[in-house]
Amino acid sequence: MHETRFNVPEYVMKRFQYLQSRWSNEMLANRQKLSMVSSSAFTEKSLDSSMMNWFIQSADIFFPKFKRILVDEKDMELFRHID
């Protein structure tokens, strides 16, 4: 079965577009933070709402279909559950 939600050329093109940007510097800083501590420690100490928003927006740039499935549809499911 062919997976149609991930387009490799589009991903590579977007990574190239963002190569020399502020996003690239932020990603490097986040990777360095993650490499120094465990993922649970990173989550407890560094992952605030603005950092979480940064990761969600990065997913929207590079993996828009996955972001729609994993974030947007889950939000709608939660809102339906609350109502």
C-alpha cells in the first residue's frame, strides 16, 4: 500500500527553504536541549505552551497532513467530548 500523506520532495524543498532561517537556529537549540537531558526532563522543565506551539507550527510547515490528523482532529474529538 502506498502512503500518500507524506510527500518526500515537498518535505525536502521545505527543509531547504528554511535552512538559513530563524527556525533552523531554534531547531538546533531545541535539539541541543534534548540531547543534554532525558525526554521526560525536557518535557517537565522546558516544554511550556510557547515551545509546544513551536513544535505544532513546525509540524504544520513540514508535515501538514500529519498535523491535521494528530492535532486538529484530536482537538475536534476533545471538543465534541466536552459538549
